Amino acid sequence: MVSAELPNNFELFRDSLSGPLVQKLAVDQGKSSKKRKPKGRKRQPEDVEHEPEKEDVRSTSEELGDFVDYVANELFSSFPSEVQSLSYSGLQSDPRAAERFSDPLPTTVIENILATVSSFIAESLEAYGLLDCQADLPKFLTPVLQEYVNAATAAPPIWSNTRASACEICERDWIPLTYHHLIPKQIHAKAIKRAWHQEWQLNSVAWLCRACHNFVHRIASNEELAKDYWSVHRLMERDDVGAWANWIGRVRWKAK
């Protein structure tokens, strides 16, 4: 079971794993769904391939999603804690870790990670035709691990390049946006001194409409925002913010 404290990294790994899994299974599904044309007679109406029922497509998609989630969970939960908790800030403060989790990943690091994986995973992937044999597991997982490590340790984007197309609280996409410093500038020095955040995090922003921007500053002081509500996700966990978003999201006015 994946720790509740590591949802983002698990999601990054699941996304990295889903690419090759879905691609392989989709190809196999396409091959198996093709019917061979009968020889020696004209094609009859019953031979015509029909589009799969929507319910069948939905069922197949859900099963595939469940399978991807299962494999990702089994793999990620078996990884060393250091791999599960990889982050940009972690590598910045630990030069040795930065060297270990470089691009490309050293062979020894990959071997150490895979040594923790149960043989049952390789058996399952082989049974589903995702591996020709269990010995192919390192070949299959190496690019997945590299993509996960790169995503988990990527430097934060420059705030000006993060501009959203809609308010990140009320989701209105037709209204002008402002940028809200998630860690207010007045608290930067205190945030560093008290180790609430690292320096590279200080310029994080959220793109909010003016109404939501003002609302955020009404419900919490600058210090509370910096210490407790330094992400949109944390803000949205508050009941009052959720209720506000539902209400203001329905407020519109006519253009002149």
C-alpha cells in the first residue's frame, strides 16, 4: 500500500508506467479484435465487424485502468523509501543522492531498486504478454524508472511560465487572472529562518481571479498562508474555500 504522504510521487510513477503498459495492451487488444475473413465465399452480413458496445469499451477501459493501478501500486510500494520520496529539494541538499539519481541512472542504482521487486510482478507481466520472459523485467522497467526519477526531481518551473487558463480555485476561464504568492513575500525571511520552506519554493504562485485572490487573503494571515496554505491543494482542503469556489464559480455578468 502506498503511503498517504507520497501521493504525488506515486502518481508520477503510475503515469510513467502507464505509457508502455497501455501501449502494449492496446496493440494486443487491436490484434485480438480483428476477425479473419472467410475464404471461398462472399462476405455475409454476420461477418461484418461491428463497433464494440459503449458499455464493453467502458468495461475494458476500467479493467485496464485497474490493472495499471495495481501494477504501479505493487511496484512503487516495494521500492526503497529513498526512491519513493525523491524530490528536487532532496537532491539539492544531498550531492551524493544527486549523483546516484542522475540521468542516465547508473546500472547499480537500477539493480538495487529492482532487487526489492517481488518475482510475482515479473510473473504477472509475463502472463499478460508484457514480457517475453521474466528476465526482461530490467529492460522493461529501466526507461520507466528513468522517466519517474526525472519527473520527481525536476526543478520547479519559473512562476511566470505557469500561467493557467482559468482561476485555480473557481475554475472560471473567462475572467482576468492575477498571481497570488503562495508564500507571501513579507514572510520569506521567516519561512527560511524557521525552515518552513526552502529558498527555491519561495516564488511559487497560483493564478486566481481577483475575487478568489481577495478571499484567500481574508481567510488567513500572511503567516498562516506561508505555513499552512502554501499550495492550491491545501487551500482547497478547507471547507470555506470549497464552498466559496462553488458559489463564485456560478457568478457571471453580461458583457457590455
